[in-house]
Amino acid sequence: MHDADGVQAAARTLNAESVRRAARVAQDVFSGPLEQTLNEADGRLGDGDTGVTLRRVFARVHAAAQETGGDLGELLGACGRAAAGATGSSLGTLCAVAMLQAGKACSGRTDLPWRDLGGLLQSLVPPLLERGQTQLGDKTVLDMLHAVAQAIANLDEPAAQARAAHAAARQTLDAFRGRPCRIGRARMFGERSVGMDDPGMLALAGLIAALDA
């Protein structure tokens, strides 16, 4: 039997169990049909390995999440280190840096109010842009992360955040589909990349949809 007050408290905050659930969902979604979808999308613009990369990254992340305690900073840091050890790809590196940065921001904390999640995600955007040597508008996953962070800012309920994030992800895909890619190997396709979805955006949109399920 669960303690009612404890369940209500968990619902009001993001905690270690929230992160473990997200890691489990990410492992499942990136080892399912989405893996091939992402490989095919990346094959039109790059090496064709985005799905494989994320499957490997989040298998490691899920394993690390199960072996770490309730401190959010330690948990996210362990996940980031696991991601870094799984791949040297640019997208995998961004995943690792995002988790490491989030871990630093949550150091010493066991939970985070849901209303603060948008701010946490927004704080990750500048260091990720610097690491990826890109900027907003270049048609990358960071454009979607930025949009999602803004959409969920100050929302208190996980369900409301999920709906807002899902809508922001769809809107970002639609908004950028008609633009050329300006970073990575995809930039070499120039105007031929117009009409195609960025694989990183597709991956984040797929994860958000799975977390909302």
C-alpha cells in the first residue's frame, strides 16, 4: 500500500523515480520502430545512424539510472556519463552534455517542482548551442528543446506540461520542415533538405509523445 501523502508529493515534483521512468521510456522507444524511422530520416541527410545511436545511448542511460540513488544531481550526472560513454556522435554528445548540465543544476536536490522544469530545460540551451557550434534557427533538435522549454514554463501539472510539450514539438516540426538544414552534414544538402524533418527533432518529438502516452 502506498502512502497517500507521499504519492501526492511525488506528483507535485520531479524526482528520481520520474527520471528513471523517463529513462525506461526512452530505452523502449528508441529500441522500437522509431529506431528505423530515425535511421531512414538520417539516411536522407547524414550517416543514417541516428536511431542506432540513440538506442545505444539510452540503453546505457537506463542502466545507469537504475544503479543510482535519490539525489537528482547524482542521478542525472550518472546518466550523462553513461551517455558520453555510449557514442561519440554529435547528437549523442548533446544528450550527454544536457544530462551533465542538468545534474549540476540539480546538485544536492532530491526533487524539483514541475513548474521549474521549463526553466531547467531553457538553461541547457546556451551550453548546448555552444557545444554544437550552432544557433537557434539552424534546424536542429535545440530549436525544439527551446520551444518545448518555453511552452511548459511555469506549468505546475505534469499532464499539462505533457500536452504543451507535445503541441510545441509538433509545431516546431511543422515550422522547420520548409527550411533548409544549416548545421552538420545535412547542411551540405542545402535547399534539398527543404521538406525534410531533422532527425534530432524527430527523435525528441517521438520521446515526448512516448512520455505523454
